[in-house]
Amino acid sequence: MVDHLANTEINSQRIAAVENCFGASGQPLAVPGRVLLGEGILTKECRKKPKPRIFFLFNDILVYGSIVINKRKYNSQHIIPLEDVTLETLPDTLQMKNRWMIKTSKKSFVVSAASLTERKEWISHLEECIRHLLTKTGRQPSTEHAAPWIPDKATDICMRCTQTKFSTLTRRHHCRKCGFVVCADCSRQRFLMPRLSPKPLRVCNLCYRQLLAEKKKEAEADRRQLEPICSAIPGYEPSSGDDSDKSDDDKADQWPADTAFYTSEVSWSSFHS
């Protein structure tokens, strides 16, 4: 079906309509072989509160954005390559039902559908597109995913020290490694995680120590690989120097590991049924 519709005029018109809705703030979406399969409004669990978002499913990407005027104007466009997506069905909560998580290497987030049937349709279409893409490219499913951010309202205290209470003056922060809600004292460190950003990102003290340990372990493994090569070079002498890792004495109390934080009116509409 995708191959048949890829170069049709009706498909081109529908993609152009989506581009027009995003206006100058969006990226061009029309590329050879791309087909728009359907759209729908899902509720996305954001940091402050759940918000409705428009989602467009193509055969190779998932596009979503904020709704300004439905069917006419959207902004804050996000484009996710489907070959980087992994799905995870989640249990209902008191606030939201029909939930699942969209996990990628750069960002992971939770969405919910208006009905169980709608959720099944979304997941079915997504999984089918992902399966076709991976088969076509020969890639393996992604195994590294960014941690979803715990919503601000999930806790009133820091999830690391469990002492600091949040208020108007005491801000909440999010660790980019684990997604926990933490206080400023428990997240003073920054660490470069190229998979997420070219700039060092805020991480909690526990994740900082773990990342430092992983980096040191990787450096040691690289050094061992180079030793046979360097020893074969006449006159080579390794440089010496003491490496000092920054440490901290912050409390390392962890939020209970078994706490399950991640355990819309318009439904899915398929253009090509």
C-alpha cells in the first residue's frame, strides 16, 4: 500500500497540508517515498501537566506538535525517526488511561489515547511501520533509550536526598540521565552525553558518579587496547600524571527503586484504510 501511494497526488496534497499547518516554524516533510498514513490527537504527559498534542504518522517518521487551531495551525514541531522508536504499554493511573511510552535514544515520553481501541490502533500502526523500516534497512531495534522525565507533580520532595521540599522559591530540576525530580543541591553537576546533546547536561549526583565511573572504565579499556601498539613503537614512553575525579559528599539516599512512576477527544483517523 505504501509503495502504491508513495508518489500519488493525493498523498502529496495531504503532506503539503500538514506542512502548511506548521507554517514557517516547521521543517519540510515531503521527501520521495514518504507516505502520510494517519493522524490523531493524543494526550502527552508533559513536565507541568498533561497536554493535548497533534500526532502525524508517516511510514518513516512520527511528527507531533502543539495545537494552536486544530486542522489549521500547529507549532513546536518534533520529528522522530521511526527506526529509533520502541513502544511500551503502561498501566492506567487515576489521572490517565490507555497509556503507552514512546522511547527513543534522545527523548522518551508517555502518551494516552481517548479509548483502548484507539491505543491499540496507534500501537499497531506504529509497530508495523517500525517493523518494515528495520527489515528494509537491516538495522536492529534500538536498545538505548533516554529516560522519561518524572512529572513535577509526582513528588513534593527531592527524589534523591528525600529531604528538600519544593516550593515557589525552591525549584524542581530534572536529571537528564534518570529523569528524577531533584533539588539544586542534588543536581549541581553537568555531564556530556553526546547521544542527547552536544552540550553538558544537568545530572543528579548519583548519576554523575555512575557516569564518571563508566567513563573511567572506558578510558582504561582503551588504554589496554593501545598498550600492545605503543610498546611496539621504539622510544615510546607513556605520559604520567595523576587524574583527580571531582567528588561530593551529598547524601546518596535513593528514591525507592520499586516505585512505578511509569508503570483527547479526536481519535485515530487513517487516510488509507
